[in-house]
Amino acid sequence: MTPDQPTIAEHDPTTTHSLATSSDHRRPALLVLEDGRAFSGVSFGATGETTGEAVFATGMSGYQETLTDPSYQGQIVVATAPHIGNTGWNDEDDESRRIWVAGYVVRDPSPRPSNWRSRRSLDAELVAQGIVGIAGIDTRALTRHLRELGAMRSIISTDDLDVASLTEKVRRSPTMTGAYLAGEVTTAKPYVVPAAEPRQFTVVAVDLGLKAMTPTLMSQRHIDVHVVPAGATIEQIEQIAPDGVFFSNGPGDPAADDASVELLRQVLARRIPFFGICYGNQIFGRALGFGTYKLRYGHRGVNQPVQEVAGGTVEITAHNHGFAVDAPLGRDLETDFGTARVSHICLNDDVVEGLELRDGDRLVAFSVQYHPEAAAGPHDAAHLFDRFTALMAAARPRPQTTPPAEPPDEADGIASTGEVR
């Protein structure tokens, strides 16, 4: 068998092949892209039908964190690693309250989990949460297709196995461009993640699709984290009197989220230290006056090289984004709030991976496009949370100290008013 030969029958827009599978207990399933290309497989997880933007994720581990990342809302995720599910599903590694992917595509699911923390199989968890998936397809061929033609709408079905019918359905489904999704994944009400003692800072984290590891890492750095929903107002933030404000990762098109942009502009106008991650980086870019655009197929995985522009340091980082900031490389830009510049770039394609805002020589806000909180790793960029605490410490007003009064010189004497002359 040649390296690119599919292991089972594969559809294309003009040819129909019969399904070949040894998994008799699974139902036949079909994945169809909006350009008409289709792949036959078998059901994995729940049965039924689901639509979403097909994207590929290159991580060889960390599928539980990927599936529970709210940034994947509205997307059908293709795992490029061929063998998925070996460690099962545990009760510790969820990044949010549920699985958010619209569907899951794998090549070779593990027949049984093998890990001391596993409580059930990946397949069982997908069934329990109603997530429709497909297994047994040539994920390498699908990934190459998406890489060459770009992320596109897709559909998985175990009910309707007609390519023409599914192609029509997927072409009627919504696109990711123009989609505001942060409101669908945000917390319903505010909550607090308390700081490890001794408490040193208070941060308001605006939940645009927050991953649980983010407030956890802040808490370890002695920060009280007040998580507020998307749509919070500047008045609500000021009532908490934070030392800093954080905007989280999240799904959807940042160009469709004017409310978050306006909120951040109000934060910056008040000189409150700011840190943003992923979607928060894109909102920061818009608040500074930059545009955003959709990437051809995005960055999703745990092996993306990013370089810090100033020092040249390279870190291997975790990514999950389909949009990016359109900012000039190598030059500063004056904004309403200070001098902005690109601080990090992706070494694969020069995509903007970080921004910073300075008032003179003083840093007042910064953001990164990647995920320094990545629970599944890598952890090269975790130091950015320390940078945030240093930013907040530097912004605190210094206590006013008055030198001790010296006794009056008897030669000068005392004025009749009692004042020292």
C-alpha cells in the first residue's frame, strides 16, 4: 500500500465507492465537505447529523483538552494523529463544563482505554454528550485537502448517506466568517477563582470562551480571578477595582464582536493593565485600530514555533485560531492609547502572534495569539502569566513616604505662628 492510499473506500465529487469496514457494531457514516468531496467511514460517538467548519488539529496528545476547549464551538475537528482515544476520558482534564466541538473525525480509534486516570472511553463520552463523529476515514487525505483549499463547511451523518443530499445541506449551513459565538460559550453568571495565599492581585477575566487552566495558573500566582460574562460593562469591572483585566480565548469571528472591542477600549483608556490570549489578542488588535482576517486553514496544534521579535527567543506553543490580526511587522504605530507594535510572529508563515502597547518606555498592555495556559503542553510560554503580574505590580501607585521632620535650628527660631521658618 502506498503512503497516500486510503485504508477504506473514499468518496470524491464524481465517484461513489462502497463502504468497507470491519467494525460491524458501528453504523455507516459519511463526511461531506461543501465542495462536494466526501469520505465514507463508520460512526464514532453519537449517531445523527451535525454541521460545522472542518478544521484539523495536529496535536498527538491532549484530545480531551481540545474537545472541551470552547474555542472549537461550531467546528468539526479532524485529528491528524492516526490513533486517538488510548488514554480514555478522565474527570480532571476538562477545560470547561462540556465538549464544544460540533463533530469529531478520527482515523483509528482505540478499542479500549488504558490509563490509570481513565473513567470511561472517549467513544462513551462522545455518546453521553451527544457529539456525532466519524472514524475509519483517511484523515491524511482530508487534512491535505483542507490545507490546500482551506477550512470549509462540512457535515457528518449516520442517517443520510447520500452525497448530493448532504452537499446541499452543508451549503445551507452558516459560515464561520461573520459569526459571533462568544455569547454562546461564556459563563451565565460571574464567579471567583480565589488566589493562593497570600493574595496579591485582583484580576477581572472576561469569559469569551475561557479555559479552566487560565484562572488556575493565575490563582497559583496569588491572583483573585473574578470571571465575568461576555457583555460585562466597564462599570461592573470598575466595581471590582481590579489590578488588571484579562480577555480570554474564544470562538468565532472577532470582526463580529464590536461590544468586546468597545469594552477593551474603555479599559485601555483607564490605564488598567491588560493581558489577552487568542481571541483576546484579536480583540486587542481591533481596539488598537488594526483589522483582522480569516486564515486559510488556521493554526491548531501543540507544536507551533513562535519568535519574540525583540529578543529573538523561539518558543514551541499551542495554537487554536482561524483568524489573525492584520498589523504591520517591524514598525510602531501610534494609537489612541500609546505606541503599539507586533511583539511575536509565527515562524511558519509570519502571522502576528502577539501585540504590546507602551506609554513611552512603559509597557501598559500585551497579548498573544497562542495559548500559554495549554494544559496538554507545551509549557514554554507559561512565563507570560508572570509578565502579567509584573505589569500589575509596576502599575500600582507607589506609597507616598514623608521624610522624618528635623528639629528646628535654634538659630532660626520659631515664628509666632508656630511654623518653622
